[in-house]
Amino acid sequence: MSQPAYAYIDRSVLHVFHVLADYEAACLHARGRVVEYRGAHEYGYPLLDGEPLIVYTETMKEKNKRSIPSYICAAIDALK
């Protein structure tokens, strides 16, 4: 089983969804809540097919117009 990570929505005007392994860092950058996240992640983002998935949470759009998996949508909903 993978180590837990921590998901949050950042403080930027774009409200981007991020995932970090460091709880304190996640809390520092979060605009609100931080939740545990167990999916693949790297570079501060969840991974989809090995690539970072950059999600703008206010519009629920992905930067490269890829579909957002339901488990990531559920994590975002838990943060709102």
C-alpha cells in the first residue's frame, strides 16, 4: 500500500488541486482544508497515466482537457 499524501486546493486565484507528501507543506499552501490522499502523485499534482493532472477546481477543468477521474473529483468535493 502506498504512503499517504495530502491533498489541498491552493490559494491562487485559479484554485488548483495539489497533492504533497508533506502534511505541513500542504497546510502552509492550502486555502482551506487538507485531506489524506492515497493516489499516485508527483510534482505536487495527482498523476493520470504517469502524467501530472492539473485541475482548476472552480471550473472543474483540466489544463490539457483530459477527463478528471471520479476519485479525484471526490477528493476535490471533500475540500470544498
